[in-house]
Amino acid sequence: MSSRRSSYRAASSTSSFADAVAVAGVLLVASGLAGARADEAAPPAPAPLNLSVALRDGQAWVGGKGGVEVYDVREPDRPVHVERIRLRATVEAVAFRGDQALLAVGSHGLYVLDVADLEQVALVARFDGPGRVRDVMLVGDQVWIAAQRQGLSVVDLRFPEHPLTVATVSTTGEMRALARDGDRVAAAEGQAGVRIFDASRPGSPRIETVVRDAEGALDVAFAGGRLLVAAGRRGLLVYPASSARLERPQSVPAIDTAIAVTFADGLALVANHDAGLQVIDLDGDAPRETARVDLPRNHSVESVVYRDGFAFVAAGQGPLAIVDLREPTEPRVVFPAGRKLRVRFP
């Protein structure tokens, strides 16, 4: 671990997003879609590849190639497209810090945007991260950044005009994703497996557990006392988190390739790219797949989040799909509207 001054570019907090072009040289904006029904708003041509989804105050933020699409999803079966934030970059993950959006933008590092008013989005700062930034997470008052080949960086952004990298932890694999459960943070590191960090002191991460047999880890999530790992063609691996170093995991085969996982209400939802979404019941003695959901052409399952009985999917060229999981054995796709989608049962 080390401390050093970050390579960072800051913008005035009063700058408009259009002004950010002159500051960072990489940003532009196209509005004019506020209030449009999602199924009425024409997608850009060609349609972007959307990789990530995050929820904030009744909105779904779908990040991907070319920026972020923002939807009002307070009525999940009637989403409204409210804004398109365009970037000359690919948004691989989105997190929030109050009225700021933290965007992991691959080789462009980290963007910090003021999103208190979506009609006046402002660039707060740009952090030139170490390599390709794949994920970002707020831990206490620190920002944890996962860079694919360089590993973990912890950045203090309490004073954006004076950012400070306060800790770094290298990786022997490819760090792709982070997940948090209280004072514990798990990092998916590809063929190097998973590491779990003690984050009780957010500025000083300490390695707690190394799960080496979770090779192929592409994403992680915590499920109560368990650790979930999306491990590519190995499928979903389920570890007792308190003793992950010692016990062999339970597993559920992938439909094709398990690339992302989330957990809520006793369900694990596993993204399988073009092969769809798996719904897995974790309430029994062993994990059990209860349903599979196919999306239409050009709607792959790249990332998924869950809230109040609905799954929100970053759907490739979709860009958004929404699945009603209030009856998890009978999932129902409620968006895109007016399209016949198929639900398969294992």
C-alpha cells in the first residue's frame, strides 16, 4: 500500500456539462429527451453496448459505450427515459455519493459528475486512474476503484480540488468487480479468484481472506452469510463467507457464461450475456435454479440489480430490460413493452 497525490483534473462545480468539453476534452451532452416514454425514445444509431446498471432515487442509470441512459422506473412496467449523458468513453460501472455520480470509464479512469439537476449536469473532476477502471464503490468517505490489471486504489474525494490516493493493493489477476457487506469488501480477480478485505478503516484496506479456488471470478456479491461468485463457464459458486478459505463451494451450472450476479430477498440473479438471466433460490439447503429468462434479439444480460421485486437489466443494445420477479418461479418481462419474451424453466 502507498499514499500519493492523484493524477486528477478538476472542474469548477458551477461549470455546465457542455463547459466540461473544454476542461476534460472528452465529454459532450445531448439532452432533449426528458419526459419521453422509454419505448418512444429512439436509440442512438448505432445502438450502444450497455454494460452496467445502478439505481438511485427511483431512477435506473444504464452505463455503456457512449455514456449513460437515465430512466425513471418508479413504475417499473412504464419506465420513462429522462436523460442521455453522452461521453466519449465506455461507462463500466456507476456509483453515487450524494448528488455526485461516480463513473468507472475504463481507460479514461473515473469521472465525478454533479447530477443534482439532470438538466445541468456538471463535471466535478476527472481522475486518471491506474489502467482500465472496471468498478467503483463508496466505502465510508473513501472511493474504492478496481483497475483491471493494476488492482485496488483508494481515493479520498472529500475535497475534490485536493484528491489523494491513500492506498493501493496490487493484483495477480484481473480485478473486475467489487461487492460490500458492512465492513467487508470482496474483489473478483479473474483467474486469481476472490479476495475479501477488511474495510473497517476504509482508507487502509487489509486482506482478510483469499479464495483461490474461485478462479474465473468475474463478479461477486454477498448473500447474508454467504459469498456468491459469478465464475464464467463454471457458473455460480456459493461459499459460506465465514469460512470461504476452507470449504468447497456449492455451485449452479451456468446457462452459458456467468458474468454478473446480484442478491436480494433470497434470490441470486445471474447474468449470462446472450444466454439470458438465471433466477436461483438460495433459501434451501442447496442453491436451486427456478427459472431462466430470455430477452429479445439485441437484448443481452450484461449486468443486473434488484429492488422491490423487480430486476433491472443492462441489456446490451437494449439498453434496459425489466423483469417482474415478485413470483420468482413465474418471472414476467414487463419491459420492453409489446414484445414477446420467453421464460424457460429448468
